[in-house]
Amino acid sequence: TLPTYTSANLTEGTHYLQVTALDGLDNESAKSEAGYVVIDLTPPAVPTMKALPPFTKDATLTFEWSASDTAVKYELSYSKDGGTSWTEVPNLTAQSCTVSIADVADGIAVLGKVRAYDGVGNVSEYSGAVQTIIDRTGPVVTITKPTEAITTNAATFRYEWTAIDAGCGVDYCTVVFNGGEHQVTATTGEGAYA
């Protein structure tokens, strides 16, 4: 067997070993070439997740992040139940990952976080989680004026309604009046058309 030497408790940094040999008369050889080992105990920096929109109706969701130059692979951890349970996707080499969220119900938060690995296996802490909430249901619109048919001789009439959305909120309303469409901004959830 070949002679060996095992080092212990090496600190971070560069370490080297050289060997000399002695014969039976204590004649010593020249030192061998150095054998170097670099100990790297420093994990890569924690990746930074790209923010997600507050709400989504899409069937897939792409998590994206940025990381330090020392990172060579990543592990995404995501939750499709508001953070109760998590699924890991290991050995990613790209700084993004798309997951299916078609099976997630309205009002549920989908979260994601990522950690980085360097070339020798040091791993960072997980990034802060980002999240989006599923909203695939449109607002509920109720006409509040008139609430029943009205006969009048007035040339103008003011129609009023409420529009309520439990998810991302009401952006605007489209009024269809006698077959023609008109857009009405109604960010408060109430609207009128005269």
C-alpha cells in the first residue's frame, strides 16, 4: 500500500503538503512538489427572488431569482397551499422554474423560495418567500338603480350598480347600453351611467 497522510480540522483557505523520504542511512531526498488543497466553507450568497404579482389567474407560475457568481445550482421550494406543505425542485441550473398551479383553488396563496449551492456543495440559506394569490373568479355585479322596471318621460336616466370582487378587486366595468359597449372606471366597486 502507498503511504498516506490524513489532515484533520483544516480551516478555510489553501493548504499544501510536501514529502521527503529518508533511506536507512538518514539520507534525505529533496522535497516533493507541493500538493495543494483549497478548503471552501463559505456558502454562496442567499439568492434574491423576483417579486410576483399580488394575484394571478394563470395555470402556470414562473419563479425567478438572481444569485452570486459562486452559485452553480439551485433548489426551489414552493407551496401551493398557503405555506402548509412544500415541494422541493433540486439541481436547477437556470435562475428560474415554472410550476403548474392549475389545481390551486381561488383565494389560496402560492409561495416560493430558493437556495443556492456552490461547486463544492456549500449551500446558502433560503431566500425570503414570494407569493401570489389565485383569483380566477370575476366580480359580482348588482344593479342598484333601478331595481325593477321604470316607466318615465325623462330623456335621461341614471343607472347605478355595485361591483364586488373578493380577489384582486374591481378594475373597471363595461356597460352594454342598447347593444353598445362603454367602459366605466369603477375602482371603488360602485358605478353609475347616465
